[in-house]
Amino acid sequence: MRKFVSLSKFPTGADQQRRGAAMVEMAVCFPVFMLLLLLGIIEFGRGLMVSQLLTSAAREGCRSAVIDGATDASVEAEMITQVVNTVGCTAADVGISIVVTSVSDGSVVPLPAKHHHD
């Protein structure tokens, strides 16, 4: 038995069925893929937004820390207020750690004992 090869540009029989199956698979999978891509883009954007909001809260905390008479408690309260108001979480979910570092080499500078300025 000889098998003849079709030289036609248009598929026939089994070729058309395979093409149809591929089109159906694409019609089902492509919207799911696009939805997952869209949700990934939204989640990535939200992550960047939260990162920027936390950076802004740290900046506000630094501004309140340089004011004469500021205490660790007042700075922490300011930062917690900023995070709660911008990010939308509860105050119990916020953890603040105040660390002073050296400008020259980045090493941690020990904080001196609390002094009351009169």
C-alpha cells in the first residue's frame, strides 16, 4: 500500500481535527493565563506600594526623632500611626525597631543613657 502525501495548503481529516483541538485548548487556557498574569501584575504593584508606604513611615519617624525632646516612645507611636493609617493594618501587627548607625561605616552606634534636657 502506498500512502499519498497531500500537497494541498488546506488540512483535511485528522489534521483539521488536531487544529480544532489546539484552538479549543488555546481558547480555554489563554484567558486563564491572562487572568493569572493580570493578578500577578496587580500583586506586584501592591507589594511596591506597601514598600513605599513603609519607607514613607520610616522617613516620618526619622523626622519626628530629630525634634528636640523626642523620645523613643513618641517616635514609635508616630511610626505606628503612619503605618496603620496608610497600609491599613492593625497596630498589633506593626513592629518598630530603632537602630542608630554610623554614617561613615554603617556600624551600629550604642545609644547613650537617657538624658533629660532642662
